[in-house]
Amino acid sequence: MIANNELVLGDQPKQIKCPFCSNSTVSTVTFKNGYISYITCFLVLLIFGLMPSLLLIPVIMIITRTLIHKCSACNEEIGGDGKVFHVLGVKDSMMSFKIGEFGVILTKRIVIGTLLLILTLGVLWYRILDMPTQQWMDYHQHYNPNITITDTWTDYLEKCTKEKIFQNLQFQQSCQQKYIDRTIVDWKGYAIRVEDNQQSLMKFLHHSVNILVKMDPAESEFHPDLLLTADSEIAAELSSEIEKLERGSEFSFTAIIKSIGDFQNIRHFHLLNLTKLEGYIEIPPHLHQQSRYGNSQQFLASSTD
């Protein structure tokens, strides 16, 4: 009698003696998803973001499922159809090779899973960094400057307009030295979109809260004027005010200038305080409909004012 829980039994029920309960029975055919399915789904989530993944993950779970045979008496798994993915028809097989004096034997399932895991870790690392090391440090170290400038948004916009920054590198460097990580602003703006990642795993890949802001006067008719970001500590302190914000809501904010921005990168500020006000403007639904700020940034990077 066959008594091997690695049996290749095809895709139809089979008469077999169960190696677990020793009953002679007809196997029950069912499907399951293994670690390869879950690694693939996580990889898709990292690459494509939340909304596309909601459509892709159900398809992935179907095409990467594995057919298994279970004992109809004790319900233990007793074999399969010999394929890594039943729907895709990828057959499992043994592979062997030598490393010096050592022989290594692997199955195709293990190789595919390992490659997917390496790719997932690589994408995760890239998403966490997402920029050169020095730029990452410049953008994401949280300094605590104590200089609150009296410049209004209009003053700041006149001194560091994107046209001047684009046309004159020396002028760009001057704005950076004057403002970046050295000054705190106390301005008012209007919420275009609020992305709250406090209860999501996305907070480990991005800031806990991202707020796209329209200023008055607006620098661009169609694009956000600046991005406010908050770490988990600040986001927790301001959560009640953040929850009040809707599209078009006016609010006052205190923030550290992190980036003066240009035609390809939005102006970036680290949020320190926020208070919702009574004002409101109509903001048409366009850019802010994207499911993640990363998509908005890609849109901005491909556009010019």
C-alpha cells in the first residue's frame, strides 16, 4: 500500500490507504493557497499600492492555488497533483547541484518561493528608502528648529517661486540655506486630500499622515501647493483635528520647511501643529482621488505648471 504524504495523485479523487489513519478511502480533492501565494500578494501590494491590489490579489489567490488530496476519514492532507500552481500548470520537480563537496537538492516550489521572497525584500527596501541616502536623511530626519519666520505664504512664494528656482541654481541654493530645516512657518491652507496611515502597515513605508494642501494665493491652478507630513507621535497628538478635515476645509498649521520644491517635486513641510478653521473652498475631485500620495507624486513629476 502507498503510505506517503508527498503522493502525486493527479487532479481527480483516488482510492488510497491513508498514511495517517490507515483507512482505505477515496480522497477528497480541494484547493489551498500556500506561502508563495501570500508572498506574491504582499509583493503586488508593495509595487502597485492598495487600490490596484484589491483587484489583483483575488486573481493571484486563484491562479497560485495548489490542488491537494485529503483523507475523507481524518481530513489529513495526503498528497497533491504534483504542480506548484494548479491553474498555471507549473509542475514541481527536483533540482540538484554541488557547492564544493556539498550536494544541494531543491524543489522548484522552494526555488520560486525563495526568489519571490528575495524580490519582495528588495522592493520593500527600495520603498522604505525610495531615494538616495543623503536625500533620505535630508527629508526624513526630524530637526527641531526654533526660528519661526514672520514671512507669510505670499512672502515666501515671492522669494522662492518655482520659476526662479528653476532658472537660477544659485538662487535655489540660497533658498535652501535660508529655509530648509531652519525655520518654522505658521500659515493657513485648505485640505485637498488627507491620507491617514496611523492604523495601517503603510505607516512603516510612508509618514503616518500626509495632507495635500491648496494655499491662497495658489501657486498652481490644478496641483497641490504643498505637502504636510506627520510622524506617528505628532499624528497621534493631532488625530482629533486631522479627523475633522474634509476636502476644502480651511485649517491653520505650524510646520518645519523640509523642501522648497520645484516643477517635479512638491513643497514638503513637517507638521508640528494643526487646527481646523471655519473657512471652506470648493476643490474639484481630481488629483486627490488617487489612493496613495505616491500616485499623486508620480502625477506631479510628469507634469509642469
